[in-house]
Amino acid sequence: MNRIQLEQCIHEYGTDIYRFCRQITESRQEAEDLYQDTFLKAVELEEQIDFRYNPRSYLISVAIRIWKNRRRKFAWRQRIAETCKFTEKLRDEEIPEQAGSAEAEALKQELQEQVRNAVRNLNEKYRIPVYLYYTLQLSVEEIANTMEIPQGTVKSRLHKARALLKKELEVIWDEI
């Protein structure tokens, strides 16, 4: 991959990569750092990226590896000398506006927030495939390649995540 193709990747897939970074970090600042580090790593590895195959999945896998390494480093540092909590709060969340009554809009936003919280509470091994599948609309095969795990594992994690979300959201929605 040459510089022109890399710039084309940034232009085509930059929004998807940023959105994914935003979801896994749940913080605008951390997402921006992860996004920049992902493309810096892509510049370093530009010779290894084959533009004919799926560069978006490759860039997502780079982002996942960088994020996991950061979390691992943070956990290790916390064991040595606790400094502060690793924040995973989604701030300044963009919620699309739609026509309707204020009450209906408030209810819709509340339901969306409950679904987001339920997904955030999932274990990392379930949360990442859910984000990749539903937000970036990657296929099971693309997720498997991105996460470097078998397709059957992706399917089982998605199934388990759906079951966990259904169980948690049923309790919330029964209260409404």
C-alpha cells in the first residue's frame, strides 16, 4: 500500500474507524488518541497492508490490538502503583434528532441509553464482536479475521451476547 492508497483508506474508512474507537474506549479523548495511533501504526506498516483485501478490517484489528495493549499496560501499572481509575464513560454522545413530541423523544433517548449501558456492561470478549457486527456491519468472517479468532467463536460470542442483552434488557423493559 502506498501513501495515496493510505490516504484513500483514511478518507473512506476514517469515520468507521473513529466510530469504533469511540465505542470501545467510551471517551472522546481516548478515542481520538486511539484513532491517531491506529493510523500512525498504519503508516509504519503501510508495506504490509494489501489494498486489494479488506483494509478496513485490518485497521480495526490494529485499533483493537493497540487498545488491548493500553488496557494491559494500565492494569499492570495499577498493580504496581495505583494512580486513578480507568474511565470508560461515553461523553458528548451524539443522539440523532427526529420529529416527535418531547415525551416520545425523551423516552427514545432513555431506551437508547439503556441499550448502550447494557452493551457497555458486557464482557470485552462479547462487547467487541457486538460493536463490529451491529455498528460497523462487518460479517462474521470479517470479524473473525479482524479479531484473529475462528468464525465459530465469533458466532458463539454473538449468540451469548444477544442472550445476555436480552436477559438484562427484559428486566429493564418490564419495569417500564
